Amino acid sequence: TKTDFLEERLEMIEGRSDVHISDYSPWDVRPTFGSKYYSGKKFMISLGNKWVKPKLLEDDAPIPDGVDTMAIPVEHKQAFVDDINQALRDIAGVATFGRNTLIHDPQRVMKCINWARAHPFSSESLEITLDTPGEIADFMDWDSLVKITNSVYRPKIDPGADRTVHVDQATVHDALGLAVGHVQDFILVTRENPLTGEITNSYHPRIFIDFMVKLVSSEDSEIDLTKVITFLLNLKNYGYNLKLVTYDGWQSTIALQQLERLNYNAKVLSVDRTDEAYIALRTAIYEERLDIYDYAPFFDEITSVLHIIKKRDRDPMRRGKVDHPANGSKDISDCVAGVTKNCYEIAAPPAITPEQARALAETIAPVVVDRNAWVIQDYGKGRIIGVK
């Protein structure tokens, strides 16, 4: 970030006679990109500042006053289109300002919306308090989700698939988020590393969010957390095989203990400590591997949450985190990020068939099938150039 330790150190030693500073972009010292030489064609970007976001400049666009610009080889353009802030850091070696939206183009989220689907609850958010009569399941349109097969309820979509749940349990006077999802299948994704031009192929899951909902308290009564446990039991009765249930770390011990006593695989998953779960979600969105319905709370949150890069942490897995903007929230986006990460755990990628192996061999692209290798990959590290 702009307050990155290296940037600060360079400012301190600049001008010293005993120090020589070399500052080059990768294309200045490496003439090739992948197996080819750089073409020499470039496009312009505005580097932005504390008040203006960096952006790509059209050929005839005027250069903004007081803002630095940079010419970038066209071979890297897609990476800058996908995530200009990360491309500036990882490819151009330029420090950026630390708070940027996680999703830079809301249209990417729009492309994941399945308009044939609808929110299955009676309202966008449910007031589920100690004074609320009935249960969460009473507000659900079950006919849109399940059907009776051989005298038992089964989900209409992928009835045999294992499901996972993530609950973002806030204080009883705040909002609570809940999401359920599953892996529909796996697709073979071909990616090109924007730094080296290396091409790899790996399997990644297509994730289907069955439903998501926000529970809220009232002025006079707090959220009834026991009704969340009851709702998870209702899901099992309606044929949802809950392979993994996760709660965030906020006062979730009692809920997890209750679920474990009921033989659920339940554990803590915090999406706040690192950006891992949100990077998995962003990757699925960018690669159009996420199936969601039109639900305003999720869309508003995922398009406004901030990706914050911490400057001092030496562990790269802990350098980033996601937070909501001032006066904003991320109850539902936390849940969908949690479900996305869980989906990598509850289902393994398929083995590669001999036919696929022969076809891939012709592309001279290594295939990643090791479970630990494909779990979480940042979309900014490679863009899709084909899907098989």
C-alpha cells in the first residue's frame, strides 16, 4: 500500500550518497512474457491518489491533473481490467492506497444472478425475536425449494448434493446472517499468470447458493438464537444433507456445542481474520462460477465491502482483510464467503480422464489436481482464458 514499509524505507534513504536505488517495472528487466517477447504496444493508466481511484485511460482521454500515469504493456491489460489495484502492486510494483472495494465492477456480480430464481423467504429480512411466534421455517416457501420423492422431502436442485451452512452470528440486538450452498459440479479452468505468461489448468467448483437471509431484532426484543438451531434441524427434515455447518467466532460456542451433540459437523470459521474466504468468493464471481438469485442485501454488501491490505504483517496470508464501509454491513456477504470457502472442503475435484489428459498435453499446460493446490487461488494471480 502507499504506506508500505518498503515505500517508507525508500523515502528515508533517498538522497544518501552511499545508496543506489534501482526502480524498474518487470517489463523493463525481462523482455519476454511467457514464450513470447513483449510487442511494444502499451496502454495508459492513471495511478490515482488518496482521493482518486486508479483507472484505465482510453486512448483519447485527457491526463488528469495532479495524478501520475504509467504506460503498461498490452500483454498485461486483462489483469488491470480485472483488478487494477492488485495488478499495480503485483505486476507494476506500484504501491496503492490501502482501502479499495473488493469488487471493482458490480456487473461481475450481476452476471452471477440467476433471474429464474427468487428469494424463498416471505420478506427480505426476518424479524426473529424472543417474541416472534413460530419458527424461521414458517417464513419459507418450501414448495419452491423441495419436492416429495419416494415419500420423503428432497431439494429440487441437486437433491443428492451435500450442503454447507455459514452463520454470521452478531449480537442479539444486531443483524444475523445465514446462507446455505453446495457444489453443483467442477469445471476445468485454464488460467494465464499475468506476471509470467505461464498457463495452468485446474478444477474449480461451481457453487450454488440455495438461499440466504438476514435476521433482525426489534426495538423491544432481541434475536432468538435458538431458532437458528431449530431451523437447521428443519433443513435436515426437508432433505438437506448438511455436511458442514460453520459459525463465526462471535459467541458461537453454545450453538456449536448444541449442533455437535446433535451429530452435526460444526466448527468456527472466521472470515474476518484474513481475506481468504472473500478472495475465494471474488474468484468465483469473476469466473462466473457462482449461482445466486437477486437479493439486494447481498448485492449491496459485496459491491461495497473494502479490501484492506495491512502493511506490517510479514505473513502474506494475514496481510489482507475485508471490512464494511462506514455505516455499512457485511452480514450476508460474510455468510456467502463462508459458504464458498466451505464448498472447497466438502467436495473434492474429479480425477482427470485419459481423454482430458491427452487434450491438455497438447496445450503444454500443467494440470493442477492436488487438493491442496486448488483450494484457494486469487483471481488476480491469473485470468480465465478458457473453460473446458
